[in-house]
Amino acid sequence: MGNRLKDKVAIITGAAKGIGFSTAQRFAQEGAIAILADMNLESVKAAAAQIPNAQAYAMNVTDRASIQAVVDQVMQKHGRIDILINNAGITQDARLVKMTEVQFDAVIDVNLKGVFNCTQLIVPHMLEAGSGSIVNASSVVGIYGNFGQTNYSATKFGVIGFTKTWARELGPKGIRVNAVCPGFIGTEMVKAMPENILQDIERRSWLGRLGTPEEIANVYLFLASNEASFINGVALEVSGGISL
């Protein structure tokens, strides 16, 4: 147990599994009160039950009323929100010529508008406190694009735009905003990709493997903590050097 986030209240979206769950675990190990938020109450409750000092909330990032309800409950209970990890995201891949409007809109709604919704509803409490740290999940795909991911890469490029804009707007108010750009991480979402594509990714990585959710959680931890107190507006690639 460490104390890098001692008594900090951290909301983590998309926390029932994958990188979000690993981040909640890591934050709790460092003394944070981890607020796990995800779509399905049962699965987020099961996730939170594995973490000391964690709480579970059903939240849909595309539904502002559901976000506001969680924010109100957390404020009522703890009186503060110190950290927001905008981690929730989905994929609905297809080549441009095959992509449906439904696929396009669903990904934009969660990955881009969802980040806007959560941040806009939580930031007023950080402004009142005069401090806070926000970390947004972008992707290497948000720097370089990716075949078959028109919708996803657009959202992840967009999240970097949010990050740099909010870093300017909120930095003077004591709130830091940064983004993490993971490469290919061994989550359920990535492991669902075809085997030959996964092997190709491993070959292209200079470390010769996929990343782990824990490796991304450590970067979220650093950026959320006071150790990163002079880091604002960055989009940090954590990919094993896949873009080199």
C-alpha cells in the first residue's frame, strides 16, 4: 500500500473491466477512494467488491442525467472529486465504405461526447476546490489513425483536442488535464481481434508484446498524482514504441 493518492476521491469511467478496472485497483492501492462507474450495475459492483475502499455506480456517459446523479451522490458522500479518469470507450470497426451511421454515431457518442459530458458535469466541483486532475483516454490511433477505425480514431484525435483546450482553460484554475495514448493492450477488447492481426502487432512492437492494463494504470496514476504537478496538456504515448 502506498499513499500517492491518499484520501483523493477518483471517479473512473468504464471501470468494470480492462484498463479502467486495473486503474481503480492501482488507485486504491495508493490510498484513493476509487469510484468505479460503468454501464452495468451488476458488473461494476462485482469489480468494486474486489477492491478495498471502492464504490460502484451505474453510469452511462451518454446520459447526462445518469452522470449528474452519480456526481451528486459522490459530492454528498465525500464533499469532493479530486480526479477524473475518462476511460470509458467502445469500438465498432468497419472500413469507411462499409461503416453504418449507427456504428459511427455510437462511437462518437461514447468516446467523444461522453468525455465532454463527464468533464463538463464534474469540473465545476474541481473549480470550487481550486484543484483537480483529469486524465483522458486517447490512443495511438488518435495520433496515427488506423485502418477500419474511422469513428474510433476520430474520437481519439478529438480527445487530444479536448485535452489541449481544457489544459489552457483549466490550468490557471489549478486543474491539470492530460491524455494517455495506449498502444495495443491485452484487454478483452483487443484480444477479440483476429489472431493474425495480434501477431502482426506483436511483431511491430519493439518490445515484442502487447501491453498490460496494469502498465497503463501506472501511467494514469502518475499523471493523476502530485508527482506530475507540472505536466499539463500532454498526450503521452504508452505503446512500447509501436510508432517508431
